Amino acid sequence: MSGRVPGGLRPWKLRLGRLFRDRASSSRVLRFFVRVARRPLLPAVRLWRRNIQLRVVAATLLISLAVVLALGFVVIAQVSRGLLEAKEEAAQSQAAGGFAVAQEKANAPAAVDGPDATDNKVGRDASTWMNSLVKQLASGGQTAFEVVALGAGTGDEALPGTQGVKGARASGNVDPTASVPLGLRRAVNHATGAFKTFSEIRYTSGDGAKEPEPALVIGKRLSDINGDPYDLYYLFPLTQEEESLNLIKVTIVTAGLFVVVLLCGIAWLVVRQVVTPVRMAAGIAERLSAGRLQERMKVTGEDDIARLGEAFNKMAQNLQNKIQQLEELSRMQRRFVSDVSHELRTPLTTVRMAADVIHDARVDFDPITARSAELLAGQLDRFESLLADLLEISRFDAGAAALEAEPIDLRDVVRRVIDGAEPLAEHKGTRIRVLGDTQPVIAEADARRVERVLRNLVVNAVEHGEGRDVVVRLASAGGAVAVAVRDYGVGLKPGEATRVFNRFWRADPARARTTGGTGLGLSIAVEDARLHGGWLQAWGEPGGGSQFRLTLPRTADEPLRGSPIPLEPEDSRANRANRARAAAEAAGGAAERTPAEQGDRSSIPPRSPVAGAMPVPADPTALPGNGARVVARPADQAQQEDRADGR
């Protein structure tokens, strides 16, 4: 039972793997669209991040807008509430007076004749009396209000205008049923007292009909001259209040915009006073970093900004003095090295002549003296090499090194280097192999300097290769050419790939130099690579050898974007482990696939490498140590190799 569980779980693992791959592809598509959408916004985002003055002004604008909006809403609400309350008080007072007058006229005693017969009950019906009442009450308003009289029971109907419209009276061409809300009519019909609500005054259609306008409607149930109930409504237009409120809104908006603009201007000016010296200091700091050490800030006043400027100027002055002292010391050191190297050439020539005479006559000496003559000749050779390297280093330090670039085929340079290193390789039992020399590898370079770099790399690989093969690989792609020298010797420990180019540095001081090296070879090599605008980088793993890669631009003054050869070789421990893991996973997945799936997969041919493709996208920088990696040996593997070496 336990043996079937892994086999049953593996298809689920495969499905989950495919699901994760599908999700990864969809996430890549989503990230692509996000990058496309963000691309037009990048300049604005960059300006926002780099301009502190813009951020402060924008923050001030947003905060002031929020404050002005909040204040405007509060003020408008208070003003509108005050206007409506004042209107309601005045309207209620005026409507109460009108209701009292109307009830008085309805309760007035009857008169048979007389000049005031129109105001009496005799000889009139209720309809005529109501028309007269509406006109009389409306005439006192002078367009300040309108009067509407409706028959009792109008509010009991579901819809206005179906019944109860008989006897409806209104002043000023007001539509009585449309202007008085149904809810107000029901309230007036079912209770005593005056009721009010906000509505619209609608006028009867016709030529010159007025637009509806907001109004305050107040109504009350009264009795006519015959004692029958009717409803009397006062309609107070709110046009004047609305105009006043609109005027206040426009005033507040105008004042708010003015205040916001004024605050933004004030913030701009205030922040400018602070940011301008900071920008000036940043610009002067950039010019100082570019080598213009005489730059200083302009200081005015005695405030904090002025103190900052004075401190910055003092710092710049001290920095200039210190740099001048260091430059003077460096010049003295370079001059000393150059003078000593030149001065030593004359006595060294004399000593060389005498040593050659002694060396040629060593056959006539006793064995001890003959051996001393050979040692003297060997050390003089090393002394001469050291003087030559010191002179070359002094040229690089003084900036006097010149590049004589011309189109060369790196294969010819590699052949000359290998021919020169063959005696040492035979002595060490090392075989030097060359890969990638079937096609021309052309670049504009200084043949003498490139040959010197490759000679150092090949000789070091043979010397530290422990008798194993040394592989020299050439490649070209895009605008770059590269030569990599791979050995399988002691390799490099963690951290040594960044120090291997230091002057006089040795990985193992206890190891003797069989070729009489000076310790300046790789330092000169990296300077030669920089002079070409190229890279010289190192990789290594303890017990697994090392690889040095020289990358040069195909044409002079062309910036490098990558290297045709990866810095870490394909046969490194990490790459071998990755390939073994991938092969194991592929074998396990193939074992779980059905025959139909296997047939489908076998019909797909393997993808062939693209000719001229760049294995690595780009190196991070042209400094010699950057990008180099040192892979540490596992402890168990190191112990096994140590035991094998002991045997």
C-alpha cells in the first residue's frame, strides 16, 4: 500500500506544476501590460520623486482644497439654513395674518344694502365671494406671495385634479392643483391648524408662461360665508433666497480658489527659499565629485541656510586640501617609482653584462660557484621583469598609457601565447586546448597589450592547474568578443575573485613561483582591459579550478552590453548539479506520462541554440572584480577530495 502512494501522487504533482507554469505565464503577461501602462507615467513619476518643491506645493494644494471645500460646505449650509428660517418666520407671520383676515370676512354680519355691499353676504354666492377674497388677499402681497383656495376634500383623493377642483381659485396664473402638494392637502383636510411644506409653484401653460420656481407653501382649513369648509394656501416664492444663495456660493468659490492659488504661491515661494540652497548644494556637490574642487556655495545672511552653506564650503575646502595632499603624495610616489625604475636600469645593465660573463664561464667553476652563477642570472631576469612592470604601472598611474588599436584576429594572438607557454606546459604535464577558433574573432585592439593579458592568464592557469588541461575558449557575438581561460587546479576560495587583481597579491604565499613572476601581471592585465573599454573578470571554486574572462568591444569606443562567454563555466559544480536535477525530473515525468503523451512529446524536436546569441544579458559593471562568483565546496566533497589527494 505504501508503494502505491508516490505513484498516485505524482500525476497530481505534474498537474500542479502545469498549473503553476500557466499562472506564471499569465503573471508575466500581466506584468508586461503593467509595464506598458506605466511607461507614459514614468516621466511624471520621476519628476514627482526628484522635485521636493513640487511635492510640497501639491500637498499644500490638496490640503487647502480640502479645507476650502469643508469651510464652503459649512458656510453655505449655515447661510441657507438662516435664509430659510428667516423666510419661514416671515411667511408664517404673513400667512397667519391672511388667514385671520379671511376668517373675519367669512364671519362678518350680513348687510342688506350700502356702499360695502360687496363685502357682505347678502346678494352673493360663495363662488363670487371666494374670487373676491383671493384677489383681495393676493393684492396685498405685491408678487411676494400667491394665494390659492381649494374646495374641501381635495386632499382625500388619490390623485390631484380628479375631484375637488371645482371652486379652485388662484392668483397670478398659478396652477392650484399642481402647485399645492397632495400630502399638504391631506394634512390640512385631516387636522386643524396651519401646515407648511416646500414645493414648486407651477404656472398655467400659455404664451409667456413662467418656469416653475421653488416656494414655501402654508395652508389652513377655513369656512366660507355659508359655513362650508375650504382650504386656503399661501405660496411664498423662494427665488430671491435662491439668488442670494447662488451669489454666496459664487463668492465662496471665487474666494476659495483665490485662497488656494494664494496658498500655493506662498508655499512655492517659501519652499523655494529652502530648496534653492539645497539644490545649489547638490549641484556644487556633483561638480565637486566631477573634480571641480574650487566650487563653493554663495552664502548670504546668518540664518540656518547660511550656516549650512558655510559648513558646506568648509567641508569642500577641507576636502580639496586633503585631495591635493593625496594627489601630491601620489605624484611623489609615482615619481619615486618611475625615478627608481629608470635609475636602476643603468646599474642593472652593468650587472647584467657582468652576470652574463660569469654565467657563460660557469663551466670552468666548481659546482657551488656555477650554481650561484645560474641563480644570479635567474634573479636578474626576474629583476628586469619587475622593473618593466613597475614602469608600466607608473604609466597607468600617470595616465600616460596609450592605446594603439587596429583590427586583429584574436586567434593569432592566442596561438602566439600558447606557443610561448608550451615549454612550461610540457614541464607541468599540462595540455592546452583551444575551442571556438574555427571562425575569425576580429576586434579593434592593441595586439601587444592583449597578448600580454592572455600570456598572464595562460601562464597562471598552467602554473596553478595541477597538471590538468587548460581550455582557452574564444567567442564573438553582437558587439563584443571574449577569450576565457579555464583551468581545473586549486581554484579560488570565497572572496579571492575580487582580490586576485590587486598588486602583489598571491593566493598562497607559501607556493613558490617557478616562472619568476612579479605579482603585478594581473594588475597590469586589468589596466590593459580597462584601457580597451573592456572587462577582465574571474570566477573560481575551491578544488574545481577557475576561469578568467577577457571581454573586449568589437570596435573601439563601443560600450559593452554583455559577453559572449558566461563567467561561470558550464562544467562548474552548480551547473552540473542543475543539469543532473533537471535530467532526474525529466526522467521522472517521462515515466509517469502515458504512451500517447510520450508520442506527442517525442514529435517535438529539441530546440537548437541560436547562433551568435548572448548567453548572459549584460555584466553589471566594468570593474574587474564585480560579477565574479566563487562557489564554496561542500564539506563532504572537500573531505573526499582531500582523502583522494592524500592517497
